[in-house]
Amino acid sequence: MSEVGLPFDVGWVERCVPAHHAIGTLLAWVHRFHELGWTPSYGPGDHGNMSVRSAEGCLITATRSSKATLTADQCVEVLRWERRLGRPRLWCRGQRPPSTDAVLHYELYRRYHTLGAILHGHDAQTLRRAARLGLPAVTGSSAMELLPQVLPLAGHATYLLIAGHGFLALGPTLGSAGAVALAMHRKSLTAGESS
């Protein structure tokens, strides 16, 4: 099914709220990022997306979702994806289309078996201090552009910047990925004080 504004088509395996043992923790991190101002609004939804590994793929926040009020029915399980002429197709379980970064998240989980969580947010403070912090950075405006740059870095980095945009915090659990994001924010504040 072609969704307006998405860079992929969605095939629905099942139209239901996906079940996952960590969905409460995922929602807690989504709400925390919103409280920190790391999910700015773009109109029909908020920037940023968060995911956790599932038995069959990954559970990710839905596209065009408000992070302040996100609930379990706004999470989507991505089970697989296929390259096709024109647009890729994602096969999903859920009620809403997944985040536009779903392919990037899915491929990171497929490549790195110890990776359990990915948190994507927009911390303006850390972006301003990026050069001073010496953080690895990639450039691009879509998941497909970022994919070939992020995949090799993710094997040895837990925090990556998307230049002029935001960050990816990676970890074996949602708690560890969230801790990385919070620690990097604190580090960026310290870097600002020393200038």
C-alpha cells in the first residue's frame, strides 16, 4: 500500500497493536525525549523515532506521531523489507505506518546482533558542540542516504550525529541507549562551559 509522503510502501501482515515486553520502556523513553525537547514538532507529528529489537525484526514509533501522547497503538513492528524498482516495501504488523527511518533501524538490527535499541532525537546543544566533542557524524536527509554511512560506524560507536539534524544513540537495551544520549548531552554542556 502506498502511503503519501513515505519513501516506501507498506505491506500489512497483521493490523493489530504489536505485543512486546519492552513497549512500556520504549514509551517512557519517547516521553522523556519529548520532555527534554528532543522531538520538535513539524506539524502533523514530531521529529525523532525510537525502536527496540523484536523477535521478528524491530518495534518502532509510527510516522507522524506526537511523542508527548504516544501510546502502544502508535508503535509498528517491522518484520522485513525488500528492495524493489522504485520504492522499497516494508512488511509490518500494526495500525499505523512506521517511521520514515524504519529501514535504517531494521538494517542496523539485522547487521549487529548485540544491538537492542536505537533512539533518534534532536539535541540542538550537542549539535552545536559537535566539532568540539569529536563525535562521528554522517550527512544525508533520508534513511536510504544514511544507511551506507551509518552501518560501518555503528559497529564501534554508540552515539552518531547526523550533521545539522540530530543523533542516533545505540545500545543493547533501551536504558543503555538512553543513558548514552543523556551522557552526551551532559558532555556537550561541559564542552560549552570550557569555551
